[in-house]
Amino acid sequence: MRKLTYSVVPRKNPADKGAPAKYYATAQARGYSSLEEIAEKISRSTTVTRADVKAVLAALEDETIDLLQNGEIVQLGDLGTFRASISSKGAEAAEEYNVSMIKGVKVIFRPSKKISDAMQTASFERVAPKKDAEEATEDEEGGMGV
């Protein structure tokens, strides 16, 4: 059974710096999957070669970038939707606003209902926070802390 891993970490209240920290769950990634690894997995479950899958995924990446740079929203079926978002400085009046006031652009991903629903039924497994896990590994290997 697949499980979403999480760790428990303390967080201070930014609105009340004197308040004691509370502990919250935070998602803990198990690792990364590269385009190459995803292409290999897809090729094993289809009749398409890994090279062809990789070529299609690379073309999808290029097209998504082009569409986002053109101000379009990109909907990828049951995967979800990508759109651009702009952050900027404010101006006192619309006439005073100019493009140099734009601070940055980021991409927003909104998962489809299918993905959102699937994540709502996830099972969970608690793991050590990354920092603690790295320290434990160093201790076991005779590194720092021994």
C-alpha cells in the first residue's frame, strides 16, 4: 500500500513571537523521479518505447512553457491546470504603473479533481524530520556526534 510520508516539526506563531511553538505535520518526500525514470515506467506499462515517451514528455514541457509565456492557461486533462501568476509593486494610480514594477512571475499548478480526490484518500506514515534523519545516519556511520 502506498503511503504519504510526513514528519512533525515545531513552528512559531509569526503573529505572537512570544507564544510557544506548536507541532505540525509536514510532507516528507521519499525522493525524486526524473523525466528519464518516468519515461521508463510509462514504457513498461505501454507499447511505447522509453525514447518515444521521453520525446513526447519533452515536447509537452516545451509546449507548456510556450503557452504559459503566451498568457494561456494549460489544462492537461486529469493531471491538472498550469497558469502564470505575477507579483508586483503597487502604484498610487494606474497611470503611474509601468512594467518595471513587476517583481516576478511564477507558475501555479492546480490539480484536477481526480488527483485531489485521490490525495484525500491517502494513507500516512510518520518519519523522522530530514534534519534528524541525517543526524541519525551520521551517528550510525561513525560521523559527527559519535
